[in-house]
Amino acid sequence: MTNDEGSSRITGHASPTSDSWLLTTDLCIKCNICTSVCPVAAVTDLFPGPKVVGPQAQRFREPGAISLDRSVDYCSGCGVCSLVCPQGVQVAEMNILAKAALAERDGVSRRNRLLGRSEQVGRIGSWFAPLANFLLQNKFLRSLGERWFGVSREAPFPKFAWRSFRSRFARSGAGRDAAGIYKVVYFHGCSTNYYEPRVGMAAVKVLRLNGCKVSVAEQNCCGLPLQSNGELAAARAAAEANLRKLAPYVREGYVIVGTSTSCTFALKHEYRAVLGLHSEEAELVAGATYDFFEFLQKLEAEGRWQTGFRHAPERIVYHAPCQLRSHGIGRPAADLLRRVPGVTVLETQADCCGVAGTYGLKAEKYQIAKDVGRKAFHEIQKAQATRIACDSETCRWWLAQHTGLPAVHPVEILAEAYGVKRV
């Protein structure tokens, strides 16, 4: 599959224009496939299913009108419905825009504004990392946070890193490569920069070991947390800023590679399909963006992937997050990790772990997210593995909390197999 093919969901349909999601409403044949796979509808009656709040309800909404159906707010945005629809109905995109319309009418809560601003929260938290980490782990303060802001006291929060990835990258001199097979711009995202710098350092080292010149361009939050919490205008502004920063690199022959599968999906798909950005810059960036293991698979196909691994006997359970599935690229991380001598990779069959970005962090949705994830939790615990591998940061934190197993990005396992020391 080419990168252009990977820029739309697995249905094989091209990315819609800013309002073509509306035109797909009449394609719905009420087959209920989307509802049968919806992880949220399976565990709560508060959400009647993507078909009901999506194409079915849309027929009763006048053009430009705001939906009065509050149940759409319980859609987690996992995208499975769009993924499986045989008619190409953009159900998930439709529901995202309906939720944004509700937010525009009713306003965005303090909680949702906070959760949507992962970059600002990460930056401030990193400045005061020891204190911020203490506050986030304090049960009494977490209880107050649930009462005042509506963020679940039980929700997992990672520890802020006292030194960001960008700072570590600059100090390491890793960006001084003179040349390489490919020129790569690494899109690290907020989580790697402020919570998990080790993921970024592992990614850079693996890319360099595979002959790539790596640059870390100026970038900002991909905008997906803002989009998920109903702030489309702010999400669009974040997206446009990223396009201005990244497009010049693409014009110079760089490809964009990211370790957060949600961020890369935003660059590939959401900017155009949901935010309606169809500029030359948007098309350039979408066509040049790869998820990390998707890019390694490209190197393998070209005979350029380095496989000088150490023997690393370990049993790993891999969970493919919803956003990774929406890329339509298969499960390249699981496929490539199996090439490491001694590594046994088991895959979960669960469609969703439940957290869906910031969805499971919300007090009224925490138990729903937990119920959605029970199948994944059970499969992981039954696997008797030493670690969980997952391409999405929020999924890693959620799965680690509910299974008791450490969860890492697959690139960390690959870096260890190359003999790269953790930082």
C-alpha cells in the first residue's frame, strides 16, 4: 500500500472534502454493522450507537442546524464505525462535527478546555515536574480535581519529564547527520516531548541506524485533543500552524515520520477530512507522512531495513490502537517485531482499549471506558507476557494501569534489539 492509499480509512474511499461527510449520509443502508462493532454502545445505553446518532439522526437535522441529541457526546471517536462501513459512510467524522456543534451551542467546559490543551499542560508541568508529579499522584487532590473539573480521580496520568525531548535531542547532537538514504522530519507530538522523551530518543537512534538523516522541525500539538473536545476552530489553527512549519521540509524532499499514531493520523487524514483543510500544504504533508513502523516497512520493502539484532528472548503482547487501524496499513509494528530473534509477539483481538484519547479521563465516562477495555485487559493478562507494546501513548498508560504490566512503544523494543541503551 502506498502512503497516499494509507491517508484514508481502510474503506478505500478517498478523504472527503470539508462537507462531503454530509453527502455520505444517504449511502447508509441501515445494516447496523457500525453499531455491532461500536465498543461504547456495547457497554452502555447512554450511547445508542454510531448509526443512530450519525446518519440516522442526520436525516432529521436541517442544514446548518445543531443536533439536540446529547447522546452523541458519548461517542468516543474511536473510528471503528467508519472503518467497517461497507458503504463508505463517514460516520465517525459526522459524529465529531455533531459534537463540535453541540460544544459551539452549549460552550466548552473548563475540563474539556484543559484536556484539549495537552501541549500547554505538558509545558507547564515539565517546568515544575517534581511538584506537578506529586500533585497528580495525591489522592486527595485528585478527588478535588474530579469534583471541580470532572477529571476522574482514577484516570492514569503519566509523570512529566523534567527535561523535554527537544532539549535532549539538541544536547545529543543527533540532528547533525550530514546525509542519509532518506531525509526525515521526526514529528514527536506532545506526549513524547513532555512525558516520554525516551520514545523520541529511541526513534531517532533507530532511524539513524537505518541510514536516515533526522531533523526535528518546529512543530506544535497536532490539534487532535482540541478536535476531540469540540474546539474545531482552535484545532484548525493548530493544524494550519503545523502545515506552515512542515510543508517547507516536504518541498525539500523530507518525509515526516511520527511515533504517535494519533498525531500521524491527524496529519494524514483529520486535517482534510474533519477540519476541511485542502490547501497545497495540507496535501503535501498528508502525502509525505508515515507512521513510524509504516516507514520501517517501506525501508524493508526497498531492502534497506537493518536487521542486525541481538537475540532478545521475550514474550510481548501487542495491542493495535484504534487510530493505528484507521491508517489502513495493517499492523507493521507487530510484523517487524517478529523479525527480532527470540521475541514472541502475541496480538490482542480487542477492537478498543476504551480510553480513546481523553475520553476515558472524564469522570462520567471513566467506567464506560473501563468496560470497553475489559476484553483487552483480559487478553493481555491471559497472554502471560512481560510487556505490552502499543503505538498510542494514552492507550499505553491506560493498559498499564488496568493490567499491571509495563507498556512501551514498539520502537523501544526495537531499539533494545539494536543494542541501543535507554535514556
